[in-house]
Amino acid sequence: MNFELTDDQELFRQTARRYLAKLTPMGPTPIGSEGPFVIDREAWRAAAELGWTAMFAPESAGGGSLSGRPVSDLAIIAEEFGRQLGVGPLIPVNIAIRALAGDPQRHGSTLSELVSGTTLATWAVAESAERWSPDSVTLRATPVGTEIELTGTKRYVESALDADIFVVVARTGSGLTQVVVPASVGGVRTTRSKSLDLRREFGTVTLDHVRVPLTSTVGALGDAQPAVQQLFHIASVLQCAESVGVIDRMFEMTRQYMDDRVAFGRPLAAFQVLKHRAADLLMSLESAKAITDAAIAALDSGSAEAPALADAAQSYVSDLAPSFVQECLQIHGGIGYTWEHQLHLFLRRATVNRMLLGSPEQRRQALETRFRGWAPEGSLAHA
Amino acid sequence: MPESNIENVEQFRDRARRWITENLAPVRPDASESLDLTRARDLQAMIFDAGFAGIAMPREYGGAGLTLDHQAAWAQETRGREVPDILYVSIGVLGVTLLEHGAPDFVAEHLPRILRGQEVWLQMLSEPSGGSDMAAVTTRAVRAERGWVLNGAKIWTSLADRADWGMCLARSDRNRSKHGGLSMFAIPLAAPGVTITPIIGLDGGPAHFFQEFLDDVAVPANHLVGGENDGWRVARDLLKSERNAITGVGHGLGLRQSSVGESTNLVAQPFAASTTHADPVLDDAVVQNWVNETVRVELGKRISTGMRVGAIDGSWGSVLKLSLAAEGIRSAEVKLRAAGIDAVIWDSEDPAIPPPALSWLTSRRYSIAGGTNEIQRNIISERILKMPRERAIDNRGLAPEAVGEKPLQGNSRQPDDGRPASKGKGRS
């Protein structure tokens, strides 16, 4: 989305765009297609071959970043995902890979399977709607001999029904531990949630005295807080990139519609009131691209400003995207209000993204806490 | 110019940094005003003599003969240092326009002086009767024996009480179309027949804007900037440079301390550390304001980069200008709300309006100056988004050539255009 993509990145983008267009054509959605939504494994493996799972993985697991700036590389796909309302666990799988890449000795073979696309993973972190932060994690992980036992519930878990493994964020003592839990292990129960986004599915994962080997943990027990904070920020900016893709596509469609649709003897594009609204849309679209790119660059460079920029990006983009699509709907008029038109699908994704990983209000609270120097030790807002 | 023959950017940056460290003082934390003009002229002369003025302008006109990438490096290195930013209009707007359109001999005579701060220039475009309809120029230029004679009135000029030269748009042929009968003239403000009067703004403070009356002002033929009756094209380019100078992109990079083009740090935090929670709703608005300001800084970087790499053209300055104006109003409102009643009723002998109230009172400055928000939206929709131009009944039926339009923006089928207005430079 920025003006300085490398040639490799540009090629990567074009390949992803072509593949997504083939994978998820934008035809009318049949009524009653509200799920269950099952991920096409074959299609995901093909996507993995295009490099969608490679960026955060070590070379030993078949991974590697295109440009040396892995968040930037992956954001290219995330944006294309938004433009085409892509299906598949792009962000959850890559966050899981990023988590496991912190402990490649233990999780090398899992990483390889994730990179090749044969295994699906998702990140299980949230427990309540109110707070998306490491502080609110209560799911317990307790070492018992050579095993670790987990009990608790994770909610809003993307692709929970399709995932083969969960990377579960759990509390051990006062610290956090990330644990790899296979979906097939005894005591794991997954229930399907309903989602406004018709092309994505979420679930609730309940762990009832689930026991896995101690070697299933990522890194040392209780040490995961900084990693989890970092993962939150990365997931946030990737989601911003996806939402930017959503509104970028919406803007294109709306601009085209304004040329095509004639009323009172002239195209919509000739009415000044609509021209001015298009100008405002362009301004906010460019702003969203700018802050998202800034947060991505800061994360890739390890800048101290990265947490604040990531929160700023999520606050701005998450607030903007749903209302942006609503404005596009208004310009489309009646046709935009129909089930048959694809516009509502974009509205749905933008709206779910507004809430997922923490609302804009929560991000601003995190910023305020940061500004006031009220940072509780290790809180998400202060990564 | 051949890229291989010029100093590379990083070498330039090192050289610039060394010079800046030794010669430009750090900005005082309490400094809110631009430097005094006399001081600014001295400082600009130092910068010129050291070879850092007009960095991307040709050497034969007093520039450094480098590129906008060098200019960007200069902008980054001067952050936090005192720069003669009161001259940004003279250099970044009028200097650039002169370079683009002036006759070579005239440019060679005046541009080095502009770059050295010896001559301060301003623009004389808007008229009392015109508002946003800037091409509705009524100031007349009539041919005389050795040049032209100008009569009329101009308004919303900044610094007119202290500047030396003005670039004045006048109607040179009343038999041609609205846009096709205009010419741009350089006039010395000390010329006989020029009367300058201040306009007191709504804050009641010292005048930032002026009005000029031109009574039989004689101008030599070589003071024509651009071709005869080609003044509209010059004015359009001037306005583009103005937007770039206000928002700190293109040649405008680094001319102003507040330039958003290349800042590297986050916007200052809105709260003092560990202050108490006053009002959660207001607190959220204050943080949102911080987010919006941060977003605008990043938008400035994005557009600046896009222009530098050639991905977008100069009309994109309007996107940033609109953002700056809209953001300024929103920000002033939140800061006033946060300051509360003490900003509007105060117990003090000091008659000065408290800053939050003053900012609010004057917050419409950038949404009017340099082309209103509405004009910026016209520019964005017509030139960037290629939407049909507004119809103007005073121009119907004229061919594009007649309105001085070059089809450079693609969609110039319709002859009319709501051109941007200039409302002075809006610097206070």
C-alpha cells in the first residue's frame, strides 16, 4: 500500500490478488449461506505455496521474509485479503507461526507443517469482550510432572472449528505462558459462534483439565508477556491492513459507480455534493493507509514508537472503516442495500474488524494509560 | 541534470548536519511565533552563503543544484532548529513560481535575492470582489509605452507591510475569456501608486493580512511572469506551490519548523504524566485528537514520499491541505473543551486571549486561506479523482485553450473550472 514497495513485494501483491480473485469470486451470496463455514484445505495449501505462511517462520521450517521486513510483507497479503474478502485463517495462522518461531527447537516440525499449509493453527487469547490484553488472561496453565494442565475458556477464536492446533495464552503464576494444544486432545471442546462476517468463522474453545507435555510450551514458563504484547500489536496492524484493503476496494467500486449511474441526466460524479464526499473519502482512505504503514514500519524496525503507532492505527482505522463503507453504501443508494449486492459483505468484515483485537475505545484507553504513566507492569499498552 | 555529477544524499546530509549543528540554534521550547523578519533575513543570508538555500533549484539562479531528496534530508536535519520560516512563502511559493515561469534574465536577477532573504516576495491574487472565484480578476493591466499600467485592488496578502515585491494577477485583455485574458506581473511594493492598508483579523490582534490599492502603477515589460494572457496557468502553479509550502511537501520541505513533511517523532503527548482523570468522555476526545494529529503527520510523510518518488502529482497537496484544515478545527475545539470556562472568562490584567480560546477563534484560518476546503474538495475530485468539472455559467462554451487550460489533468473536456482561491498565506 505504500509508495515504496520493492519489485519482489509488488510481484507478491499481484500474485496474491490474482489467486484471491480466483479463490473467492465476488458473486451474489446465496441466502442461507451463513455457515457453517469450512476452510478449503486444498486452497489454503496452495496459498501457503505462494508464501502466505512464510514470512514469520525461520528458514529451517521453510519460511523466510521477502524483504527482511516480515510485517510489511504480510500486510501486503492482508490488504489484498480485505480487497477481495479473502477466506482462510491468514492472520491467526501467521500469529501462531510468529509465536512458535520464538521457540524453534521445540516447535520446528509444527512450524514446518504450518508453513506448508498442511496444519491449521489459531491464536486463542481473548476471554471477555471488555479487554483484549495480557492482563485479562485468567486461563490457568499449571505444570504437573512432565505435563502442563490447562483449564479455562477462550472466546472469539478465529477459525476455531477448523484449527488443528491452538496456541493458547495462559496464566502461570503471575506470568503468561503460550502453550500449543492440539484440537484433538482430551478435554478440548469447541463450539461454533455466529458471526456478522459471512466469510469468516469464530468459536469458543473450552479447556477442561487438558493435559499436554511440558514441551508444548513456547519458551520458559511464565515468560510470555512481552511476546504476547508484541503479537497483539502485529495482529492489530495486520488487521488494519485488511481493513484498509476493504475500504480501498469500496472506494474503487463507489468511484466507478458514480461514473456509471446516471440521475437527472448526468452521472452521479457530476454532482458537487457527491464529488466533495468522494474527496473526503479519499482523504480518510489515504490517512488510513498512512498510519497503517507507519505502524507496520515501526514494528518491522523495532522502533520504540511501535506500540503507540499500532494503537493509533487501530483506533483510527477501526473507527473509520465501517463508517467509510456505510458512506459508500449511501452513495450507491438502494442497490447497496440489497442482499444481492456485495457491498454488505465488506460492511460486515469492516464491522467485525472494528471489534476484534480490542475496540478503538480500548486502544485509546491504552494510549491514555501510556500518556499518563499509569502503566501497570507489562501491560499491553506499554509493550 | 546528470545524477552522477551531484553529491549523494548521505554525504550531503553529513555536511548539512555539521553546518546546522554549528550555525542554527535549537528552537526555544516556548517559541510559538515565527522569527522576526529582520532576524529571519539574516539567518537566510547565512543559509544561502553556506550553499543550503534553494537546495533543489538550479545553481545559475542561486540554488544548490541538488534534488528534492537532498531537500528532504535538509528538512530532517533542521528539525528542532531555528529556521527562517517566515520566509517560506517568499521562497517556497513565489521563488518556485518565478523559477517555473519567469524570464531567465529576470529570474537570474531576483531569485538569488529571494533565496538570500534580500527580497521578500508575496502574492497578490485575491480581490475584494472575487472570493473563491479567483479568476474573476478585475484589476486591469493596460499596455503603456514601455510596459504596463495596473489599476485595481488586491486583498489577503500577508507581510505586505514589510515585503519588497508582489506577484500580481491582472486582466490584460478584456476581450478574451475569463481565464484567458489574465497575466501575472511582478511589481515592487514601493512603486508609486501602491497603497497598503492592514486588515485586522477577528482576534483583534496585530494585522496578519493586508489590502493593496493599485493606482496607475507603472510596470516595465520584463516584469511579466509567464506569457502575456498566460497568467492563469502561472496562478495555478503558484497555488500548487502554496499548498505544498503550507503543508511542507515538495520545494516546501523544511522551510517551516512546523512542516509536517518529514517529522520523525510522534506528536507530543496530550497529557502531563500522572494528571488526574477529569472526565472520561473528554479524555477520550483528547486521545482521539492525538490519534488524528499523529495520522495527519503520517499522511504528510506519505504524500511527501509519493511526490518525491513520482507516484503522485502536485495536486495531492490538496489532500494534505484539506486534512490540515479539518484537523485544525477539530483539534482546536477539543482543546477548548478541555480548557473549559477559564479559557473564555479569566481573572487577569492581561488582555491577551488565552491560547485555547485564541486557537479556537482563529481555527478557520487554514480552512479559508490558501483555497477554502470547498475549493480543495473541487481540486481533489476533479484533478485527482477525474470527476467532471463544475459548470460555470460565466465561461460556458469556451474552448479549453481559451481558459488557459492545458489538458495535463486528463479530464478537461469541460471548459469551466472552479479554480482555487488564494486568501493570502494565512500565516500568523
